Amino acid sequence: MSEWHRKAGSASRAGFDVAIGPREAGWEHAGLYVVTLAAGESRPIIGREFEWLVLPLSGQVRVECDGKLVFLFGREGPFAGPTDFAYVPVHSSFTLHSTDGARIALPHAKASEPLPFRRIPAEETVIELRGAGHCSRQVNNFGTPSVLNAESIIACEVLTPAGNWSSYPPHKHDEHHEDRESVLEEIYYFEMRAEGDAAGSAHAFGYQRVYGTRDRPINVMAEVHSGDVVLVPRGWHGPSMAPPGYDMYYLNVMAGPAARREMLIRDDPDHAWVRKMWASQKVDSRLPFGGPH
């Protein structure tokens, strides 16, 4: 395990399955907590200098902030389709309440401008079927700049059917090039599932690749399982590989130093040509997960 691959449980702390802020990641802007609440349990969160998203991975949750309360209907699990979620402004403390139990992701990023606390319905998520053939994947754009009004945080969900590659061609966003590439730290949080009639001993897994340049090296080739995190401080990242038999989900959380909130990526020029193949291929018929939208 490298410093950039945090296996399930290795990034936990009391009360949190994952607790990675900028300090734990070794960078400046982006963070992610994941919390599991038992039936009837509550969890207070001190927001500090971050804006937050409250994203149910499974189950329902109530979010209380500054005397206001929103109810999130949630979902059965991350492969069941988009979910409603909440936006919590910077310098706000909030509390999560669960009636029947829930697992909740809490992406966050440094911010300074307090925007309204609010619930965003699942219907506002823009579902994109990206790529084709064995590069087919589903992107749930719930926290991207064109969809969500926020100051700095960028977030989306990517679902990759078994046997496919996503986050491909490999790309990066670690240098500023006007209108071509933005500087963003990025977190991948994974959940995996077996498809079909898997044996009871089946242990779903996938792979994540990150590699750098001669001037800015990084080298990650990680076998990932549910609950794993891969941090991308720099370099080309991808592919994310879902082996035959195992569907892959990952939550991407991004933030950076630029005054303008945008997600601009640059493909590895050695592999960018792969996109041209998609024009003659069909999108994987297993998509979208969670039924038509």
C-alpha cells in the first residue's frame, strides 16, 4: 500500500469509516469523510473552513443545520441510481440523524463564501453515459460546476460495469493552462459488487492506476476493494478497471486553488486516440444502473 492508496479501515477514526481532510491527504483543499450510522444514531459535524455535501450512499438521513432540517430520501445503494443530497455552507456545524441506519459520504472543500444550506433533489443530477464498448461508464453529475452552485467543491459518481474500463484515456489536472487544464486535487472512494450468481466467497475487487511525469513522479497500481480510497495529488490517472464479474463504483471529490471553479482535464497524448474508437461502438446495454432516467 502506498501513501496514496488507503485501504478500507486504514483512513478511519472514531466514528468515521473514512476521515481524510487536507491534512491527512497531505495537500490543501479537498477532503472526504464516510460515516455509517446505526438505526436511531446521530452524528454532529463541525464544518470549520469547509463547504460540505451530504450524500447518502445507502439509507435515509435527516440533516440539521442552523436550526433548519432537511430529509434526504437516499437510496438502497450506490448502484441504485442518483440520490438527493444536501449542501452545507462553510463555517456551519450540522448533525446527521438516521432512523433506520445509513451510510453517508461527506465530500468537502475549503471555501470562504457562505451559500444557502439546502436540499438538492435527485432529479437535478445529470446522468451521462460516457464512452462506448468496453469503455462505457455512467457518470452521475450531481456536484459538477454546470449542475451545482458551490464555491470550490466538485464531485461526481462514476459507475463502471464489470469488464469495462473508466477514467480512460488517462488524464490529468495538475497544471494551469487557460481553458485547457485546471489544478485540482482528487479523491477516489470505491465500492465494488459482484454481478450475477457470484459464489459466497467472492470478494469484489478492481484496479486503479496513477502515474506521473519525469519532473513530477507518482506511481500507483492499486488493487481496490469496497471502502478503499486512492488520492491523486498530481499525474495521469486511469484507467479504473472493473474485472469481469465485478461492477465498480467510485465517488470523485475534487477541489483546487483557482478562483474559477472548473474541471478541465488533459488526456495523456499517448492514449488520447482511444476516444476516436467510440464513434463506431455502442454504449454498454447494462447502463444506466438504477433503470432509465
